[in-house]
Amino acid sequence: MAEEFIIAGQHVGPGERKRVLLDIAKLYDFTDMTIPVEVVRGKTDGPTLFVSAAVHGDEINGVEIIRQLLCKKSLNSIKGTLIAVPIVNVFGFNSKSRYLPDRRDLNRNFPGSENGSLTAHLAHVFMTEIVEKCTHGIDLHCAAINRINLPQIRACLDDPETQRMANAFNVPVLLHSTLRDGSLRESTRERNIPTLLFEGGEALRFNGRVIKSGLNGVLSVMREIGMLNPLKKKPIQHEAFIARSSHWIRAPHSGILSVKTKLGARVKKGQTMGIISDPFGREKFEITARRTGIIIGAATLPLLNSGDAVFHVATFEDANAVEEHVDIFEEALDTEENNRFMD
């Protein structure tokens, strides 16, 4: 490995594992704010992968996924370099908030600016010190506050390498997602760095299934791109279904929600998904499916105002097959969790 690898001014040699701190800002009370990063460099060449979490500070499932990833003994034989960033938005993480102190969304401010706002500066540091050193990326997310997401991959699936990574992640739902201005995925796409966005769970809560799904997915991608040796016993490969479109179904009236379906379920066009009523249960308004599809996201707070997003539905050619594979996927995760002490 002839090339030097330097991050935050520190050299990481072949076979080394080092924790570094990226300087971001000094707060008004003169407290230094830094992003913690762990670099695991193999003794032999290979891809350089960043795995990041808490770009939104209240999305903590990814933090636990990375914590468990860094405890894996298989990293001792890694090829290439893993850059693990469990907490990107350290400001939001410490205040249990999605945003930064300037109330900006970090995932709408990439690639950032060295001389811009606090959010823009953090985005600039992350891009220059982390992303631009990498060949591949995985960014871990969950739903916004008072919502929950089914484990899923969102990516630009028209890129062959991104498609290969998405299939390897081994979740049943892949959402071909267009790029948003200022998003991390848009910035990585412009730099030809194939990147996946994993979604699963809800803000400020750990979800065991989601964490297990995300951890398995990251390890599977690392094996697929040649960073880790293949498993001796090949894991069960879950069929992945690609959704080319999705839509939110919104509350037709203000009131209290009674849910009539579940996350991951198939809904048919016209099916009642929930009922909104007043506190006395007299006035009732049905929420119905506009098209046949699979529920990949839902509100968890039953108190709704008219127009609030309630159900996120992805559409597939064969929604029945997707629902069946979601059930199989969840059963496999439960079995793995039950057997974890027997390995």
C-alpha cells in the first residue's frame, strides 16, 4: 500500500486502527466541538468505504449499528479502509435534535462551504476529510420524529455499482430515489462515489430488528465489494424488490387516528388504512389507499391535523410478493436474534 492515508492531519498506516477527531467549531462558551471518527485500515489494498450515521442528530439507530460494526472481529482481516463516523451531526445528537443550532438541515447543505454557516462548514469538513477519500459510502438514517420506516435502501439504482451494493445489502425493499438538492447522496453522485442510504426505525429509539438488518447489510456490502472475506456458510439471500415510485397519504381531516393496517403490509387501492375520529368517536373519516402498494413508512403519533402525512406507500409490480418477502425477512431477523448467544 504505497499511498499515504491522512485524516485530520494524522497518518494511518497499513494494518493500523486509529480514532481521530475532526475539528468543527468552537461554541460560544469556548467548548470545542469535534466529530469522532474511527479508521480501520487493512494490510492490503482494497476499497475505502465510509459508513456514517446521525447526519440528523436524533436518528440514533445508525449510531448503534456502527458501534456493533466496530466490535466485529472480522475487521481484523479487512482489505482496504473503513472510515466509521457514528455521529456526524454532533450538535443535534447532544441536544437530541434533527437539526444544528442554526436550525438548518445538514442533509440539505452538502457539499457545504468552508466560509459558510455552521451547517455548511460541518458539511464541508465531512466532504473533504471523509467522503472525498472514499470509493464507496453507506449513510444510515431512520424516520423523522413521530414516524417509523420499514428497513429499506434508497439509492440511484440506475448506476450499476450502486445497484450491486443495494442488492448485497439484502433488504426486501429498494426504493429508486431521486436526488435532492444539497443531499449527501447528490454530492457523492457528483463525485462518482456509489452511496446507499439505509432507512429503518424511528427517531430517538433503538429498534433491534432495524439495527440487526443494518449491521448485516453493511457487512454484506463489505463482503460484496471485496473488503471482507466471504462467509463459509452463505447467508439466506432475500429477494429485493425495486419500487420506482412512492407517495404519502395524508390525513383528510383533523382528529385521532385508529390504524387498520401495519408497516410492511400490502394495501389495495381503496382499502381502509385508518380511521380518524373526534374525541367522542362520532365523526369518522376513512383514510384509504390511492394505489396498491406496500407501507414503507407511517406516522406513530395518532394526533393528526388535516394534511399531516400518515402512510408512506411504495408501489411495485407484484405487491403480494413484496409483502410475503417482508414477512420472511422479519422472521429471519427474529430467528437470528433468538440464536445470537448460540453462535
